Amino acid sequence: MLVCGCNFKISNFPMFSAKFLKLEQLDQELGHPADTAGVSIDGTGRVGTYSYAAPEIEQGWPKIDEKADMYSLGAVFFELWHPFGTAMERHVVLSDLKLKGEVPPTWAAEFPEQKSLLQRLMSPAPSDRPSATDLLQNAFPPRMESELLDGK
């Protein structure tokens, strides 16, 4: 059972939101003119939740790719596996994860496979993060019985 008091929004995933949603759907405070709605933009415009933002977004790299979304997925993945008692605990734990790459030792001991996956997803270097295809093929979810029978 997953317990999470999180408020997930599509705008927390920068590349998806920037490329596939109308700009006015992302954030009314961006100040973009209405005639740019639905137009693909480069970068993310720093939209989303700080805890989920990849380092390359914060550093203003000129080219951001889908690996930024894998970083965000790592933060969401961790939140789904680690319940928080208070907003302050969430802030402290997510800050340690983002800034130091540290997770609570008890969580790491209880979920070593998840910790390994989390470290890959939230690697500071985008090239060290798995692609979505790699993640689906090698990490999770478990294959469906029909896929196992078909040999896929």
C-alpha cells in the first residue's frame, strides 16, 4: 500500500509539460502571450516543483532532454515509497536527497533495490540516468503473465 500526501501535477514533469500542454495550462504566472499557446518551447521555463527539478534545469543548461524527466520521476518514485509524517520531514528528507543524494538509512536498508534505482534516476549527470525504455525493460514493472507466456 502506498501512502502519500503528495500533490502531483503534470507541470512537475518539465519536459512533458513544456512540450505537450498549452502554456497557459502550466502556470498562469509565466507571463507568456496567449498566441504562443500550444507551441513547443525549448527548455522548461523553470516550471514545476523545486524538489523534482533536475540539476541541469537549475543550472540553466542550454539543452535539456528527457533525462530531466527521469530525475523528476526519481523524486516522485521516492515519495511513493517513503511516507512522511509532516511537511517539515518531507522538506528535510527531499532536500537531503536532492542536495546530498542521501536517503534515510532505515529506508535504504529496507528497500535496497529501490535505493539502487533511485540513485540511477537521480544521478547528477544526465548521461548516467536510465532512459524510459531502459527503465521499462530492465527495472520495472514486473512483466504480465501473458507477456511471459508469449516470450516477449
